[in-house]
Amino acid sequence: MAFVVSSGELATTGAGVLPAYVPATFRAQPWEYETIWRTQPQVRTVIGFIARNIAQLGVHVFRRVSDTDRERLTQHPLAQLLAEPLPRMTQFRFIERLVSDVALYDNAYGIKLKLDGRLRILPVPPRLIRPYGGNWIAPEYYDTPGGRQFGPDEVVHIHGYSPTDLTYGESPIESLRDLILESSEANKQRQAMWKGGARLTGVLVRPADAPEWDATDRRRFREMWRTFSQGGGAEGGTPILEDGMDYKPVGFNPEQAQYIEARKLTREECAAAYFIPPPLIGILDHATYSNIKEQHAHLYQDTLGPWTVMLQQEFVAQVLPDLPDNQDVYCEFNVDAKMRGDFESQAAAASTATGRPWMTVNETRARNNLPAVEGGDTLIVPLNVTEGGLASPRDTAPDAGDGVPKAGGLPRRKASGRPSELGTFASERDALERTLTAFTERQADALLAAAGAKADDDGGGMPDLLALWAQGSDDRLAQLQALLAHHGYRLAQVGAWDVLDVHNPEAENWSAEVMLAWILAAAQTHAAQHEEAGRAAVAVVQEEGGDGWREALQSAAVAWGSAATARARTAATELRSFGGHDAAGASGLTRKIWRTGGKNPRPSHKAQDGESVSLDDVFSNGLRWPGDGQGRTEELVNCNCTLDYSAKED
């Protein structure tokens, strides 16, 4: 192994003492790339996007113990080197510079140093170092402007592909040179136009039969026109064209020159040269929520994945051999942290995988910066998991004997046709109604049994009904949310496919998964409202008291069951409407039309039958769609209205 021993004096490496140094082996002069990076915002945007997203990942070092096991090495020399390549240099800045150099030059260099007994790496700008001599396979040494020469084993050189040899890479900027030059010339023309008062160039035409001017007349008119044109019109006033003169514009106007389109083209071509999907860098012409989410999901797989693999392998090949204890050691960028999804998705997956809750109360409180509570370190397991025989604490559907399909979830995929698993809106709505009603009745029966047992133990008096209700509130609320989310996902897909079948049968730019976040939020809202309806009914019984509390509690349970039916129908209408609205947006539709339904519609709904508004607007009753949870309650309950969609303006 070879190092540059520097004892803390980095200047003794000889790098960086001659800023004007130009390596002769480059096909283009490096300062051209630097100038392009400094002056072309599209290039800087693309390179910065790649470098910053990779630098934020962090690099972990592991030892391969077996084919199925590995050990994280936090104190290994490679981990320490990558964490602090130089004193006071962070890993983020180190990775950002390496990636930026490779992206701009297709070459990145670092000199290996031995500082205070530790290996360090000094990143060197590519214009200050060059491979020299040797052959097309490997250079003889690396030269610096200070005259210092470094052997190949003293330099970390990361480069891309060149069709001529194996010693350096050729910058992607070369393929963009003509396009960038065209964009630069367009900018110059635009600047000239603004300097001229934002006027187009043109000529003055004087009729052939106009009186002849003498020298004084010509000078007077010339001075008047120069004052007007150079002053941008602000100081020169309005020019007077004499003797029937006419102004003829020459050249392109801003619309004909297509300045905006040209700038978009430059950014799109720069993104294409680095294999970046345009919406990720702000080109949103054909972007939808669906495809942007998909592209973010694949960002660290398809777009940045090759970069991370390249750097991982270069570190192992060029740096690891110079370190002790390097057997079966390797490094990885922490891509998994970016691929795990949001906390809700992680929690749902972990709960399903383990078959039970996986966090204690105090662990959850710690995530929310709250202090621990007594008894909060015990993992609570709901009875429906240990005794109910269910596969998951989120599986809350009743047994098959109740005649209700169990919650199992639909395949999350981008379909080219309506999934065969989906029923009609009526069948899916009825399934939700049966499931929610059966769940409500079971919970009410459990409360009645617990209240009766407590009363018998206490000598027959009315127990604290609200305390009994609160004991199962958290589990009941979680099960309600899961139940509503499962059926809500199906109902939203039914509504979506009602629109897609007509306007977008191949489901282009649409995916059911993008609706999940909204569906989960809606399920949480409906669950909380249904839970509160039950609690309020129990509170009335508690307040009234008396010897007839058992009958009153029974009546409250029946009322809560009736509320479940209304809740199911209201939620079903909202979820179907939302699914259709989401599909309409992904399909490029711009108008929505209210269609009043049901035998006895509300007067407000009947009055707006056929009302048409833009897709992002609200109707005259303040709703975005039938059943919209943001509207007033009197506008929502048992609503049977629907929407039609169109791409045409009124």
C-alpha cells in the first residue's frame, strides 16, 4: 500500500497551487465544463439533484458473516474514513463532491494521505490532476501542477466510460454542448431585447413619393429615434413617424422564438443525459400525483441505484485494500431507509408480518417526545389476536360464518382493466354495511355483558359505564379504522373504475395505491366519529342513571347499531366519489357534473342536478363530491348522488 505522508500539512501534496493548470489529456478543456456548470442553471440543477440525493443517504460498512448473515461495523477503519475523509470534512460534502465531479467531468480524484496515523482522502478537482504516461490500460503516474507526481496506488480515481481507453471517462456534457450553446445564444438575444426596451428589431420604411430630407431633417429624426430606442420608450416619449413612414418588425417575437419551450427542452435533455425522470427536477407538463409518486419510489432503484453501486465497488476496490482487517468487508449506501415508505406503511407491514402489535406504549411515546409512563413497557396484545384466531391485528372482519367476506386486501398493482375481485358499488356498500353493523353489535354485546357482570359483583347498582367503555376504546378504534380502510379501498377502486372504464380503460397514469393515504385518513375520521357516537349514547345512560339503566343501555346499543348502517352508507358514497375523482384527475378530465340520485333527494341536491364545475372546484353546496367529509353533516348522510366527468369546457 502507498500513502502520501503529510503530518497535517495538506499543502505539501502539491495539489491546488496553480489554478490555471490544464491537463492536456482531456478532450475538452476542463474550464469549459466549469463555466457550463456555473452559467447553465439546467446543468447545475441536474448535477446538484444527483449529488445531493446520494450524499444524504449515508454509507454503512458491514462484514459478511455468511450468505444469510452480516455484521455492522461502526468502528472499522473504512467506516471511520468515510465518516470523516479529512478533518472537519463531513461525509455528505465528501460524497457530494465525488458525485458532482463524476457527473460533470466523468472523473473524480482523491489523494490518499496518512494523517496522524490514519488514512485520509483529499478530494482533488479534476482540473488540478491528470493521468500521465503509461498505456491505454493504466497510467504511469498522476501529475499535478505543483510538479508532484503520484503513483496509481496513491490516488483514488473514479471514472466512467471512454470508447478509446480505460484510464479516464468522457463527460456527458460533451453530448449536450450544442444544445447548451443554442440555449446560451438564445439568452443573449433575450438580453439584447430587454436592453433595447423589450422591443423587437425592425426597419423604418419611407414611401418613395415622400419629400426628400436634407441633412438637418435626417439628423433631427435620427436623434429623436435614438432617444426613443435607447431610452426604452420611458424617457423618449412616443416617436412620430413622418411623411407616411412605417415600422416593419424584423426577426422573431418572443412567442415565435418559443423561449419557455426552449428552456424546458434544455432541462429535459440534460435530465435525459443523466437518466433522470423530468418530473423529479420540476418539469411537470405531463406529471400527475400517480406518476410522481411512482418515480419517487423508483428514484433510488433505477435513477440513483447505478451511482450508489459504482461508488460502493470503487471504495472496496481502491480504498479497502489499504486498510487493516479487510477480509469479507464491504460498504453499502443506506438506500433501505429511503425505500421503507412512511411510518404508517411501515407500521402496517410490521404488524402483518409479526401477527401482533410490535411497539410498546413507551416506545410510541418516545417517538412523540413524551415521557415514559408506568406499565408502558409491556407489549399489549389484543384479544382478537390471541383468542380470535385472526392472522393479523389489523384483520377485523367477522368469521366466515357471519356471511361477511374477511378483510384480506386487494393486490396493489397498476391494472390494465378492472380487477375481477371487485364487485358492484351496491355489493361493496352492502358488504361494508354488514361488516360494520356486525362489528358494532359485537362490541355493544361485550359492553352489555361487562356492565352486567360488574353490576352483579357490586351488588346490583349501575357501574361506571364510561369507564367500562374507555377500557376497550383504543383497540376498538384501531379495529374500526382497519375495517373501514379495507372496505374503503375496495369502494374507492369501484368508483375509480367507473370513470376509467369510460375515459381511460388502460388506467394510464393511474394507480390504486396512490389513494391509500387519503383512504386511511378517511377511515380514521369515520372510525373516530362512529366511536364518539357510541360513547355519547353511553354517556346519556350514565347521566340519567336510575334503576332502568340496563334497558336504557340496551336501547343505546340498538341506536348505535342503527348509526352503523347510516355511517356505512355515508362512507361508501364518499369513498366511491373520491375514487372516481382521483381517476378523473389522472385521466386528464377537467370538468365534473353533479347527478342527483335516490328516490327522495335533498332539495339542495335536486336543485344542483346537472351543475358543472372545474375538477378542482366545489359545487354550490360546498362539496367537492357526494359524501365529501369536509361538508356539513346535513349534506352528507344517506346521500346517493354521483358525478359525471368531462374533458370539455362549458
